[in-house]
Amino acid sequence: MPTTLKDLMNNPKEALLKGHFACAGCGSALAFRHAIGAIADKAVVVIPACCTSVYQGFGRGVAFDVPTINVAFASSDAVAAGIKHAMEKKGKEAHVVAWAGDGGTADIGIATLIGACDRQDNILHIMYSNNVYSNTGGQRSGDTPIGARTTTTPFGNKAQRKMVPFIMMANNASYVATASVAYIPDLVDKVKKAISYDGFKFIEIDASCPVAWKSDSADSIKVARLAVETGVWPLFEWDNKSNKAVLSKRGSKFRNKENRKPIEEWLNIQGRFKGMSDEEIKNLYADVDRQWTFLEKFLE
């Protein structure tokens, strides 16, 4: 049965406790609470350098109620794989999750990500994407949208996003999905489904960052929802046995361009896109079309 809001409220295990250090409106914290909370009774989380390694707290003030290991930036999947193999040797069941941002996944961590996928290590990698290196001042990452102003692209990012889910599909991960903090039940369902697969699993979450995106902290869910409604963030899942992708119920109607809202609605509530030229907006539309063109090859 699909997860409901009532199910979320009745979850007996909290992965993220009160008093954490996340910024107001942090999409990553919301995603962690529910994604890891869905499997918290058997979860082991490996976290490289990122915002999460800061807001988890330290010493007696740790805000996570799951076993957590902090590791070097590029090593999360290698460490997670080692933990999983060790647990299996001991006959212990555990859902080992590498939890990393877009920097620790798409850029600095991509070597160990691909390596774990190549080996089909039985772990789940969750990439929470805030489109930037938020923890170190807001530098551009491989998942930064075209036109976004960052500290290293003050006049707007020119490069296309890496589309990491499609990279993982090409690398034959057993299960690949995208999710959004605007649709938490969908996220929880995908995490639960992912752990039912053997081999390497990958989920990318659109996680709003009011600080880097220069948006109102009260609008984090609105921004994430608009990303889906404008077609910027397709919600889908894919597995390597069928080699078919399926759109999530919440995002299926936006396959049709006529049902999408103008991307400008998403841009206008984020200060990071202030001053975008008509040419940049045109290029962003083209990049969104590029994602959908690739995805269409796998949709029935």
C-alpha cells in the first residue's frame, strides 16, 4: 500500500531528533528525517563532508538516532560497501545507505559511486541535491541548473546538469529513482522499494536550500513542488530488469508540456536566478527538454 501522511505521523522510529543544526527550511533535513526514518530500525548511514555532517551535531548533542559514520568526501560508497560486506559476513541484516549531497555524489564522490555500482554492492546511495556546495559557501556543482548564480558562477552557470540518475541507469544500477521533498510519501515509498532490490540502488532527491537558492525558508516545499510542476524535476523510477521507467503518480501529468507551468514561476521565487537573460532562460528550457527526451526513451 502507498504511504500516507497518517503513516508518516505514526512512524515509531525517528531518525532525526529535535535540536538539530539545520537551517530553517532545509530540504535535506526534511528528506533525511523521512527517507532514513522509513528504514531507521535497520539503517546504517555513511555521510561524507556535506551539510548533513554539520547539522547532525556533535558530542552529546548528536541529533541522529541511527548508526552514523562520517567519512572523507570521496569515500562514502566505498565505506558503505565495506560495512555491508562486514555485516553480511557476521550474518546481520542492515540497510546501508550512503547519504551525500550533489558535490559528494556528482563531482568529488563520483569515482566511488561508479565503482560501487560496477561491483553491484548491495547498498543504497541517496543523493540529496541542493544544486550547489552549500556547506562551503555556495559554489557551483555538477547539478547546478543553467543560469543559477553561485559564488563561482556570479554571472550565471552556463553548464548543463550532469543528470546523475541517467548516468546510474547507464551503469546498470539495479534501481534508480528521483524524488522531491514536496512529495514525502512518494519519497518514502521509493526508499522502501529500493531496499527490496539486490545490488546497487540510487535515489536523487530535490532538496530545497533557502540559503543557496535565496528563497524564503517558508517556501521550501513550494519551490520543490514548482520544480515538478514546471517539468524541471521529473519524478520517475527505473529498474535494470525491465529497463523501463515509470513516472510517479504526482509527476505523470507533466509528461505533457501543455500541463506544465512556465519555468519562470519556479525561477521568480528564487534569488539565485535574478537577472537571468532571455538567452539563459531559453537554454534552461532546452536543458529541461534534454532530460525529458532522454527519459522518454525508457517510458512506455
